[in-house]
Amino acid sequence: MIRTVLALFIFALTLCVMIIYQPFSSTADPDAGVEVTRAATAEAPLAVPGAAPITPAPITPAPVPRLRTSADSMDALSGAVLADLGVIAPSAPAPIADPATAQVVAELQRVTGAPAAPAQPDLQSLVAQALRDGQSDAYIDRLVNEAARAGDIAVPRELVTAEGRVDTATLLAAIVTEASAATGVAPVLAPAPQPAEAPGLEVRVIQQNEGTREARFYTVQPGESLGAIAHKLYGDAAFYPLIFEANRQIMPSPDRVRVGQRLVIPAP
Amino acid sequence: MRIRRVAACCAAVFLAGLSATAQEVAITEGKPDATFTLKDQTFRITRNQDTEAVLTGEFARTSRECPPFCIQPMRIADGVDTIAELELIALLETDIAAGRALLIDSRLPDWYGQGTIPGAVNVPFSTLDPQNPYRDEILQALGAVPGPDGGLDFTGALELVLFCNGPWCSQSPQAITNLLEAGYPADKLLYYRGGMQGWQSLGLTVHVLQEG
């Protein structure tokens, strides 16, 4: 009895060892012609009969291409376009928001001479020419984005959308607003949506020691630039530095806005 | 006749002595001054001719608190050369006057206004901090060009000589560190370690922009 149990036990043990180590299977086996290593899994899927080959899924999304950005603000740009079109008198370039930096740049430009004139067409002349030709908004959008993608033009940072495109809608709206302000004619545009009804905006009432405080947050929607958000929430894209300053920790520069990003919206 | 000749001789000797007194303190032997023009403004560097002069006021102090006013090393970073007064004066007369290089005072504007090295431009160290979102504007004013990948191309950037208050001042070393981090080539940066302390201790001309 004991001998039988012992024999069975030894047989079971041998079977287990055979299953684990598979001494008779070798690379010569025609069914396992591919030596599978971890690195090779993507190219050589395991030859499991009936199973669909595994296709590697992209782990990281394709990086959003960064457009060339310029120091000029959109305000300066829309003014320059109108000056180009002869609607308003040309003005001095808009100051850099930080006075210390503006002073340094002015001093450096005084010593080193004025910056060289751009050899390539710039965004301002591109838009002005298209408007002069009576082109559609869609045409201008395509034209500007093609030039920006090719790196031919630099765009204001607040006009770069979450997808890395140029927000021409906000630019054209600013040009129309500025033109109507300059000529005294009311714009024929639809009014900007009221902040309260803007999708993506949430208003929270925060309890504090003395009374309550209203905090506003905004979730970036597809296709939006920082300038568009400022236009939507403050009525003027020129307010974008306010949002940028309040969200510095999650936004390295004004042209790096991301869809779904939750931004703090400070009171104007 | 003879008396007249003696008198003429005496007068000649006296005048020679007088002119010798006027040029008693030169920059180097045979070089009493350095003159250069920068953007239509002519600067002349000489030394204080009063051989009894001593430093007074802020730059006579020897023992500022450290930190923050700690002694700076001779070499700030690999590839950044450190220079002294004669090299700086030579650069002012050549590369800086020709617009190929810039002398940068890294101190804050009030210090710059109270007195700086002739020909210096004020770029406070704080404006080169990575926290300044407009730093690229300064780098572009220094000759950097935006590249196609969103970065900056420093190929055409100016050579810079940076200084601050002296060997105990960390502002220009900080500015150099920040410039290097921003991608500025080390071989385009020079450090004048002597700063205002070294400059003034030799009685060299200080350019004052404002009273204060």
C-alpha cells in the first residue's frame, strides 16, 4: 500500500517536472518557429492558433507641434493689421507686460539698433492682404495655419490653441472689435457669450473666515487658445496675462494650453 | 641773451614737469586713457589723477554678511572665461564699440543708475530668471533667433561681458548660470569678476546716469 502511494507520488512529481520544464520541446518545433522575447512581442506576435495578432497600441499620443511664437501680443497684431489696411494710424509696438523686462529690451534695442526687418512675410501682412482681397474667415484660417505650421510666421502666444493651431477666430474678432472702436461703427458680430453661460465655466462659493468668496474655474474646450478664453470670460483677449499668471504652476507658457485643463479664473 | 636762454630752459623744464604731473596715473605705460563710441555716445576712461585718493563709502567696506554676499570663484562655469580690467577695456575699444559684444551690468537698476562702467547696459540678473515669462524677449534682443522647433538659435547672439558689484557679488554669476541654462553658448560669455569694486579701486572712470 505504502509502496503504491509512493510510486504514484513519484509519478505525479515526474509529471509536474515534465510539465514545468518541457524537456522534449525545443526551438526545432515547427509550431514555435519564432523565438519570443519581450522586446520582440510587438513585431512577432505569439503564434497562438485562432488568436488575433496583438497590435501594439501607441502609449503616448503624438506630440502637439509647437508653433513659432512672437513677443508681440494679439492686441499689437490686430492694431498692426488695421494700420496696414489704413483703418487706424500706426502705433508704437505694445509694451511687454513686465516693466523691468520691457526696460531691458528697450535699452538693448537702443544699443544694438532696431531689430532687423523680417525677410519673410509676417502674420500681420498675411492677414491684412487676405482681408484686402476679401477672403473668407475659413480661407484666412487655412492660410495662417499653413504658414505657421511651415514655420514661416511667428504668432502671439495667446493665439495658440490646445491643438497647436492658430486661433484665427479670436484674432479676426479682435480686429473687427478694434476697427469698430476706431471708426465708431457698431460691430455686426454676434455678441460674445456671457461668462455665466460659457460652457466649461464653474463657479464655486468658498467659505472663509469672514463671509464667502466666489472662485471661478474654467475647463479648456477643444480648439481654444488662452486669448479665446480671455475673450470669452473677460470680453477681451488682452486679459490673457491675468489667467496665465494665475495658472503659472500648470502652464509653462501662454502657448501651452491643453484641452481639459482646469484653469483658475481670477476676478478681473 | 644768456639769461633769456636759461629762462627759456627753466620754463621748458617746468612745463614738462607740469604735463608729467597731469599724466601721472595712466592705465598702462604709454596709455593714459581709453576712448570709444557706442551708439553716438563717446566714452572716455581714465584713472583718478589724485595719487592720494582712497575708496570711501560703500566700496570701502570689507566685511559684508555672507550669505548672501559671499566670495565668488574665479571660474563660474566651464567655457566661461574670467577677465580683468585691461581685457575689459580692450573689448570696449574693439568688439563692444563695433557692436559685436555687449558689456552687461547685472545689478538692479538703482545701483546701475548710481554709477556703472562706461558703455555698460543694464540687464538685471532677475530678468534672466527662468521664472520671467518674457525672458525670451531679452534673449532675442541679445541676438538669439527663434528656431523652427520653438527653441532659440544663439548662433548670431552677441558676446556678453557680465559684471556686478565685485568678487563678493553673486548677481552676475547668477545671470551667467541662467543664460547658460537658457542655452546661451558658454564661449559667448565672459565674467569680469572685479566688478564695480575692482574698477573703482583702480580709480577708473565711473559713468553716473542719475543723482542718488
